[in-house]
Amino acid sequence: MELDLTQYDAPEKLLNTVCEQLGSPDFLINNAAYSTNNDFSNLTAELLDKHYKVNVRATTLLSSKFAQRFDKKSGGRIVNITSGQFQGPMPGELAYATTKGAVDALTITLSAELAPLGITVNAINPGPTDTGWMSEEIKAQLKPMFPFGRIGEPKDVAKSIKFLVSDEADWITGQIIHSEGGFRR
């Protein structure tokens, strides 16, 4: 399903479609992100608003709507994908770093609110991951920053997500897990 997360009704549309086609979900993975290169010198209200709408508002509303609909006594999982803003600065990505940093704060606070419902809330920072956006030049710059000698791949974060949505992770909540292959900033 293609969906514009900047639209006010997007979270409701997404969850309605999932419930209609697959039934009530047990977990929610908030993986959407909006990112542009900007810093203090070229940041505009419009750029910041678009980052906020996708990275913060959509993530928060999807999580809230998921929890409101969760009809089981325990076992619900929310996993937010973040970007390691508190591991070091991200020059040239002011709007992205600001809004993804808010996702870390959301994770911690929402985990306390949803624990009584049996829903865990965690975040994963996968570090730079080659999901198709990296040019060969970016890969060459980043590769030496990984002690494993390779760029992160989608399967790396998928393994962390698989663990966090499993029964083995039912006592883990409010955590930001830095699963980024030892990435050195």
C-alpha cells in the first residue's frame, strides 16, 4: 500500500487496511522516514514541517492508534526505527536529526504508557544501511567507519526487529538499541 504519511488521515487509513486485509496486528514497525540534507543556513519551516509530519507525527499517531485498537491482553510490540542521534552529531542533517531524536523520546515515554496494556515499545538504530539510497561514493566514505568492513544491510536490522517482536523480548521496553555494527562516527 502506498501512503502519504504527511496526510492527517494516513495512520487511520493504514491501520484500517491492515485490519481489513490481515486482521488485527500484533506488532507495528515504524520504519518510514523523511530526510533531506540541510543545516542551520538553509533550514526552512516547510522542510522542518515535512520532516516532523513523517518522522514524528506519523510515528506517534500510528503508535497511538495501534495501541487503541490492540485487543489482546499482552504481547503487543511497537518497534521504531531511529538513527542514532545521541551517538554523535549529524552535521548537514539538522531537520532529520532533530525529528528522529524525538522518536527516541517518544519510545521511552510511550513504553511507560503502554506497558500496563502488555505492549512493549522499543527503538532500533541500525546505523547507515544500504537500502538503495547510497551512491558508490557514499559507500566508499562509510565503509571504513564499520569495523566489520561492510555497510549495514536490511537483513541486519530485520534480525533485531525479529528479536524485539518475539516472546523472548517480552521484558524489554523503552530501549533504544544501537545495532549498527560498531559504526564509528
